[in-house]
Amino acid sequence: MLKKLVILVALVSIKSMAANYGMAGCGLGALVFQDQPGKIQILAATINNIVSPQTSAITSGTSNCFEESRSEVSIRYIESNKVALKEDVARGTGETIDGLMTLWNCSDKSSVTQDLKRNYNSIFKSNETLQIMNDLKSNSEIQKSCNSLT
């Protein structure tokens, strides 16, 4: 019995390190429903906040709640907002660009957004999130203006 308990705890620990949660965020609901798409995320969010408060999980680093690197957050942001980001970059303005510029702590957002607009085709030559992020980060205006790219 003890051996089964140890194996169960090990599996839960390994699974929780995967940060495998959906839009509801981390917490007990994320452990139960993981990243299943759809309305199930509403139930996951409810469980996260009622049964086991999400703030406690974040503070203690349990239930899939741990700090991601800025690069991981950037990848998740770009992946979640890819369609809107493409549209905003094509226009040279928009909320998704503002969000990314805030995440990367960019000082001259106006220059960056105009440069992104000019370089749209080279930035979005691929639909792969990691490639898009690398192309964004290699942009000269972003490198000059943004302090938190890593």
C-alpha cells in the first residue's frame, strides 16, 4: 500500500511540473481538467478559486502553480493571441502589441509598432509560435527599446 502511495505522489508531482493547464490557470481545477478546451475551463476556474484558493496554490508553488520565465510567458502569450497579434502588427497598433511591449518592458512602443508593421512579412513567414517569437526578438527596434526579452 505504501509503495502505491509513493508512486501516486511521484506521478502527481511529475504531472504538476508540466504546467499543463488551460485558460482557468493553475490550481486544483487545473490538476483535474488540465488543458481540456471549452466550457470545462469554467468549472476548472471555479474549483481553482472555491475548493482550493488559487492564491494559496500560487504562493505555495503547488497545484501546477509556479513562476514561468519571461520567455515561457512570451511563448504562451504569442500562442494564445497569434491571430490577433498578426492583425495588430499588420495595422501597426493594437492591444496584443501593447501587451507584448509591456511584457518585454519596451520604452519606445511607437517606434517598435511601426517597425513591426514594416517587417510583417519577415516576422510572420512561419505560423510556428517559437519562430514568430524569435523573429520578433531579433527585430532591431525591439532589441533597442525592450529591456526584458529573456
